[in-house]
Amino acid sequence: MKAPLRAFAVPLSLALAAAACVAPPAPAGAAEPSVRVPAGTAGPGALPAGWPAAEVLLIGEQHDAAEHQRLAAKVVERLATQGRLVAVVLEMTERGRSTTPLRHGADEAQMRAALAWDERGWPWAAYGPIVAAAVRAGVPVLGANLARGTLREVMRDERLDTEVSDALRARLLTDVRDGHCGLLPASQLPGMTRVQIARDRAMAGAVAAQAEPGGVVMLVAGANHVDKTRGVPQHLRALAPGLRVHALGLTAGTPEDGVAAGFDEVWVTPALQRPDPCEGLAERFAPAR
């Protein structure tokens, strides 16, 4: 089954907010990652002491998999305990938001306010433990996503078309189309692809700005953003070519052929029972009778 769609629907503003979270499979036949850790039996506690051997850890999750957010929080705790965690960067809140002013004992309301948390898109029950683990350890949590109010302008910014290669742009456009089950009007595909590119660049910039020798900056984002062949790593190579980047993919159930090739490491969690996302989307795009 395809990875679930979060909220692709009319009105367009809702579709824009979720466009970059689609995670269609990578091309079949690509090389598998060097390590695959079943999260249910190993997880963060069984990792080598120096893991990851990188300044940047990108965690690509599936937003409806509670186990993925739980594991991300455990990784925060582990790296913070080791004194290696420099910052946690989140797709789930906008650029400019930060917990930096908060004290270690800040409560939930203070953390949510500092990040201007949007419960409609990202349930605090799922992501709050990631934030809390960092704040308790004195590690700042930073937003990295585009402001919702800028998305229509981003859609019209043709300069973004040149920020990636022609081949990658074509692939991203296909991702957007397939992620919407072929139902999105063709006229919207270029703009939605620009949103994807802009989001990846914004997250890469937020990560690069926090990186420092001997520390680890951790990004939590949808799996498609973290994919080395199409997402944030592509832009990090341009923005900060000297940074070592480790891409960790979390997948609920056995990944489809080729999906794992976009990551340095994959943790497999129990499969989820999901409805066909295309059925609901087809109903929303169906003409009114």
C-alpha cells in the first residue's frame, strides 16, 4: 500500500500544507542501505556509542505511525544524554519558531506557545514528547517549515525550478502527481513541486545553520523529505558540502522495493492497517452532483 496522504484535498490551501509529505516509492532496483535495524527488537538502545557518525541526523518518519514519533523521542534522549545533541529541527512548525528562551522546566503550554504549535496539522500527543525530551535536556527545538501564508507566492516562484536538476524536478513532479493519485489538476503540479523544493531547502538551511563540530543536529520530517535521492540531503550538499549526513528512514511494515535506497539506515516498525488513501481523495475531487 502507498504511504498515506495526510490531508490532500480541496481547498487548495490544505493541499499545499501537505504536499511535501507524500512518499511514493523510489525507483525499483536501487541499492539497499548498508544497515537495516528492526526497531521493534533493536531501536536506539542497541546502537553503537558513536552513532551516528555524522553532524546531521535526518529522521524520516510516517506521520500516522505513533511508533515513529516514540522512537524519535528516544533518539533525542539518547543523544542528549551523551551530550552530543546540538538542536532538534522540526518540519512540524514554521521557521522562526524556537524553544530557545524556555527554561528546562517549561510546561507543555509554554512549549506549544513558543513553537506556535498547530494542532490541526500535527497532534501534540504524537510530537510533544520529542519537543519535551529536548527542552528538558536544554536542547533548542527549532521550526523549519515554510509559513503557511507564503505558500501561494512560493507556487508562483519559477526561480525554484532551477534549484534542482531537471531530472530531479521531473521526478518530484511525478511524486506530487502520484502522491495525489493522479487527481490533482495538471496546472497545479509545477506549483506544488516548487513548494516541495522550497520546503526541502528551508529545512536544509535550518539544519546547516545549527551544525557544529562534534555535535549532532537532528531533523524530524516526513520520509520523503529525508530521502537522499530527492529531499533535504540534496540541498545540504549545496549549502554545507562538508557536513556528514546520516539519513534514517522509519517504515511501518516492510518497505516497498527501492524505498530503502534513499536512506543510510532503515528501522522497520509493525505494519499499520490503513484505508486506501486514494479512495477518500477521489471522493473529495469528484465533481458536485
